[in-house]
Amino acid sequence: MLRLKISLANLLLIVATGLTIVLLWQLRALLVVLMIAVVLASTLAPIIDSAEKLRIPRWLAVILVYLGLIAGLTGIGLVIGPTVAQQIQRLFRKLPAYLEVLTSLLDALAIRLGMTELALSKMFDAGTVTSWVISSSQKLLVQSYGLTRSLFAGVFTVILATLLSGYMLAGSEQLIKGGVSLFPKPWDEKLAAQVKPVSQRMGGYIQGRVVVSGILGMAITVGLKFLGLSEFALGLGVIAGVTNLIPFF
């Protein structure tokens, strides 16, 4: 009888685990929004706490910080956005010409090294690379509708995550109390004591990554300008800075 009870308990545990996995898979989009909101709230929490120490109401500090963040991002987008878009478009237009130059350089190098065209083609098939670039560009154009729809979905996700993170910041104490109340004593008090230091460390780490990404983007922009590639410097610098943040957002 004991074995039957253990087997039944294990069976129920397996079924519950499977149902939980299925539920989380169905709610994966919501989980992504929740994760983005938690990261954003952790990033801005130190700023909100500093404003609260200045006797500014927490809800007002949240509104002011978000308004300042939106205004700053909008201003940066209006200032450098058109230039970045133009430089990236120019880079894609000139990419086939750069591939031809690369092919010529490889041919010249092969002649200097005494290599035949057959040996060169085995090492580097320029025609295949060019065909791949052209086919990839065509596929990108064909999939533009899907990319546009994904872009709108991403914008909606960011807006929803921003609203949710604002609610987390404004009502953080109530959320923490409600969350830790689900755990028995003394774990509820221990978890509540760890929330603030974990949030501060996570926020400081992400703020540091943002600063590093900004420095990286500016360094690449300045370096490319010194190398004589000013027509692509800003665009490539922005791409480098943004992609450096992708693993964290």
C-alpha cells in the first residue's frame, strides 16, 4: 500500500509538472513582458529610491523618471536617428561594391602568392558569397511584412513592460509584502530582507552595462572617423552599442 501511495504521488507530481510547463509555454509572451518589466524596474529602482530620500513622493518620482527617460530617448532618436538610418542604408547599398573590391584584393593576393584560380576558388568562392548576399537580401525583402508585424509586437511589448515596471516601482512595498506572504515563516522575512539588496545590485549592474555600451558606441564612432569611414561611423557605432545590450534585454 505504501508503494502505491508513493507511485500515485509521483504520478501526480509528474502530471502537475507537465501542466505547469504547458501553462508557462502558453504564457511565454507574458513571461517575456514580465522579465523585461523586472529588469527595467531594477534598473530604475536606485534612482527612484534616491528621489524618495529627497522627500519626493514615490509615485511622483516614478512619473518624473519615466517622463525624463522618454524625453531623453525621444531627443536622442530625433537628433541621431535620421543620420543613423541614412548611414545604414548607404552601407547596404555599397555592400556589393565592397565585395567586388574584396574579390579583387584576394585575386591580387593569389597572384602574388603564385596561386592558380582553381586553388583560389577552392579556398574562397566569391560567386557563392555574392549569390548568398543577394539571396539573403531578397529573402529579407520578402519577409518585410513579418518583420513589420514583429516590430509592432515588440513596440507593444515594450509599452506594456514599461507600464508594468512603473506599477512595480510605485507599489513595490505592497508587491513585496504580497509576494513573501505566500511563503511560511521564517522564509517570508528572509526573502523580504533580500529583495532590496538584490534589486540594488541588479540595477547597478544593468546601469553599468548601459554605460559600457554607450562608451563602446562612442569609441567605435570616433575610431571609424579617424580611419576615414565617417560616412558609416555613427551608424556602426549605434549598432555596436545597441547589440551589446541585447543579451540583457
